Amino acid sequence: MRATRASGIRRLRALKNISWLTSRQITKLSDALTTTKVEKRGIIFGEEHSPESAYVLLTGVARITCRNRKGDRTLVIMVAPGMIPGIPPAVTGIKYDFRCEAVTDCQIGTVTLATFIEIALGVASADFKRMAGSYSGRWDLVQLRCANFMSCTLEERLALILLELCENFGIHDQQGVRLTVPARHKDLAELVGASRPRVTEYLIQFERENLIVRDGRQLV
């Protein structure tokens, strides 16, 4: 039992986006988590699940998808181990049907949002939400409404997505930063909101300019 608990604490401590928690907080969070397994292609949570729960991806790779204007499900974010981003609040008149799915077999830790906030910040959940709402406002509404946020070109959006994937799934080697997950052209096209042939065209251009290198099925 002690070995299992110690293993769980070490796993939490290694997660990038909660590594700022103290050892005492990590131990409390480990004790509070309910752990489950979700098989590849399974649904981790969706809009129908309680917004008062926080989810931690302990092992595996996940993704967040939504419905586009045509009603097709499309990729929005690839998720590395750590806290899984919460689903944005609903926008009146628009239904996105956000869903978090397992790309590989995943181990998920679940805790109430109130408990996580109390452990991490030492304040009541309601007080934190009021403060966050006052400070941040509803910028999520602006981002959801603006299809071309920041007015980036397709080439720039693709470059930014590759950099984001490097941040979450990259390891340094002699050539640069190697992605540990496959960079499928279909997935990249969904992430940047473009057609697969156009994405392939720019990836070939990036290779010619020595910005990326293909090494088998991996991208550097």
C-alpha cells in the first residue's frame, strides 16, 4: 500500500503543469484523486459531465475535440500528462459539443474542483471563481467568436501549432526538438483549420527550409 501511494505521488510530481505544487500539496492531491482507466478512443469527459470536476491525465495522450460549423467533429487541442484544460463555458446560440478523448490507453485522476482549489491555493472555490471572473472577464467568448484569432496566416498557424506540440510532447536531441507523438497531416489540418493538402504543402516547404526534419515516423 505504501509503495503504491509513493508511486502515485512521484507520478504527480513529474507532471509539468502541476509541478509548482509543494510536496505537502502533492501528497494531499494524491490522496484525494479517484483513479480510473480509459481505453484508447474512449471518452474521458464531455459537456454532459459535471463542470465541478477537475481531471488529471496521469499517463497516456488525450485530445479535446468539438463540432465545427458543418457538424463534423474536429481536433482542437492535444493533451499531454498533467491537468486537463476545462471545457469553456457555453456561448449562447452556439453549440460546440466539446469532448475529451483518449488517444492512447490513459490513466485519469478525478477530484472535485473545489477540493483541488483548496489544496492548491488554500482558498474557497467560490471565492477563487469570483476573483478569476473579475480579473479575466470572458476572453474565452472573444476567442471562440474569432475564427482567425491574431490574424495569423496558415503558414504562421502551422508553425505555432508545431511549436505548441514541441512544448507539450517534445524532447531535446542533437537535431532540435523531437516530437514523441505522430504529427499526422490530418490532425495538423484540423488544429489549424485548413485542408490536409495545404498543410502537406507547407510541411514540405518547412523541410526544404530545414525548419523541420523527418526521422522515420517522428518529426524534429
